[in-house]
Amino acid sequence: MEKEINSTIPENDIPPEVWAILHEFLLGIKDPELDLREPHLKTVFSRIYPFIIFIYALLVVAGLFGNLTVFVYIIRHKLYSEETYTFLLNNVISDIIKCVVVLPISLYVLIIQNWVLGELLCSFLPMIQDIPLHTSTLTFLLLAWDRFRFIRNPNTSRLPALVCTIGTWLTSGCLVLPYPIYIIYIDLGKYSKMNIFQGVGVCTVNLADDMKEYMRGIFLIMYAAPLATISYLFIRISRELATQSSSAVITFQSRCKEKGGRPRTDSHSTTVEFRNARGKFDRSSQYSRSSCSDYDPSRAHYEVHDPDLNVAKEMRTQKFLVTMITTYGICLCPLMILRLARLALIETYDNSGHFDITFAIFVWIAFLPTCSTPLLFAVWQINGSRMERLRGYFRFSNQKFRQSCETVTTAAGTPAAHRSRRCQHSQLQDEGISDTNSFT
């Protein structure tokens, strides 16, 4: 009888480290009749899994809809001809993959106790999860570098955006190649002829190799260092734009003095518009003696020496790009730190539930930028006149205010001298003029 049992369950043929993993896995099974070939929910999620599924589904639907909308918008308006939008398009594609592939699979693995997805997905799941994240990080890094080069010297050649975007995917794929080395899959059907173990496996970290150094390297190379570099580049860009903005104001005032004008100054902020040489502007108000004598800081038009750089436009772009990338870095931070902490802490049956819930929440937060980025992009693309019309839908008094501003004119059809600053700002927005102080 003893010989028959040993032939049925060949315990002696199992390596010691594999048997230890099997023993730990079987400790969590209380029902011997339980069919391990079917997915079973983790105990900690037994009561809250509807809420977890709901918030993940909401994130997937909102992120997918928003990024598809941005994708269609960029393609339809052919914005991809500009390098900045090409990089953003690459990030949109990455976010779509996160919503369609990464989030559903990650949620399934988080809430299911037993592994029934097979050996192939066990080895490549970490790669599938990390490639889109690394791609987004590298895309933002190249975007910041390209903008830094362009703002410093608008005449310099831009980075080949299409080649760079392809390079982000290839680089991300190379960085995750070591993952299969640190992952081990144990097919329980090979060590037992019992039907409940057929097609059932254990997917875990390979105990023979130390994964800590690799994860620390990923944290430094693909999170800490890129975000620090992006922060430095954006600070330099902001300073460069502020310098060019100030030099434009000084240039205009000096020209007025040379022509004998008396430019007025006040304590209020100055509205500056930097026009492209190919754009249209009111030549009657440019650098003439009358324009200098009638100079009003709230309505002045300035032209920069460099015709290839629209400073007001770049400052607006800078504002939204900084917001996008800052949101991305903050949301990803908890997950990256938890991944490092999980390797240092010992996970037991007493604290595994806390780890699972925390991990599920941090993963959701890490993928939150898939919704925030399209929203920020939409606000970015709305110009001043459209924004006023949108506000008018929610504030009916806005229309009366605009009508009152239009009636405050002189007999010659020119604005009254004592027009309120809010009327001036509204008219400037309709003309496509932006207030530089709104970007600082």
C-alpha cells in the first residue's frame, strides 16, 4: 500500500526548494475538494471585489475613451507633423495599451488566488506590465530634451520624433528582458497524477536568484533619474522663456524711447503677444511714434527678434506639459516604492491581505494618468474664445458682461480709455492673445 501511494505522488522526486513552495501554497487551501483548475477569489477581496472591479472598469473606460479621442484629434488635424505632438501621440498609444491589456490582466492577477494562466503568461506578464510604463517615461524624457534644444535655439534641428518613439519601445523591451530569469513557474501536474493538479501551476519569484538589485536598478534608471532630468530640463526651459519674455518687453520700451515716445507704465501685469513672422499682426500699432505715446501695457503687442519662436504659445505649452508629467510622476511614485518595499519585507499569511489591498490601490493610482492626460490635452487645445463660450454655458451672466464690454466704445469705434481690465482680458482672449502672467 505504501509503495502504491509513493508511485501516485512521487514526493521523493520533488526538489526540496520546489516542495517548500508547494507546501506553502497548499497551506492556503482549506477545502480538499476545491478544484484548483478554476480561478478562486482571494479571501481579502471576498467582500470588496465589486468595488475594486468597478473602479478599475471606470478607469479603463474613461482612459480608453479619452486617449482614443486624443488619437483621432491628432491624426485628423495632422498635428503629428510637429515633434511635440508626435511624442504625445506615442504616449497616447502607450496609454491605450495600458487600458486594453495591462489593467485587465493586472486586476485579474491581483484578486485571484491560484494561477491558471499558464507558464507563458507567468514569464511574460511582468514584461507586459512594465513596457508601456517605461515607454511613457522615456517619451516624456525625450519630449523635454527636444523642447529644451528648441527653446534655446529655435533654428536648431529637432529630434527625429518618429525614430525616437520607435526607440522608446525597443529600449523598454530590452530593459524588461531579465524578468524571465527571476520568475519561476511550477507545473503541479508534473509532480502529481491527481486530477486537481492537472493544468495548475505556481507562478512566483525564483528563490535561487536575487531580484532586489535588478528592481533597484529599474527604479533608478526608469523612474528616479528620468524624472529628475525632466525636472531640470523644464526648469531651464521656464527660465529661458521668462528671459526671452522680459527681453522682448525691454526691447519694445527702448524702441519707444528712441522714437521720443513716452510709454506708460503701471503696476499691473503686462500682456505680451509674441507673433510669428508668418503670422498676422496690426502693423499700425507696431513701433510707431503714436503707438509708443499711446502705449498701454495691458494691450501692447510685442515682436521678438527671433521670428521662429512664439513665446506666449510656448509658455502655454510648457504649462500643460509640466502638469501632465508632474501628474504622471506623482501617481507612479507609490507603486514604484511599494515594489521595492515588497522585496525587502517578508510576506506572510498574516500580512498578505494588506499587501494585496495596498497593491491594488497603488496600481489604480499609477494608471490614473491615462485619464488625466487626455483631459489636460483637451483643456490645452481650447483657445481663449472657445473657453469663454464654454464658460457661457454655465454662467449666463457672461454673455451680458461681454455685451456691456462691447458697448463701452468711443464714437470713433475705439475702446474707451477707462475700460476695465476684465473687459480688456476678454477681448484679448477673443483675438487669440494670451496673458503671459497666466503661465507663470
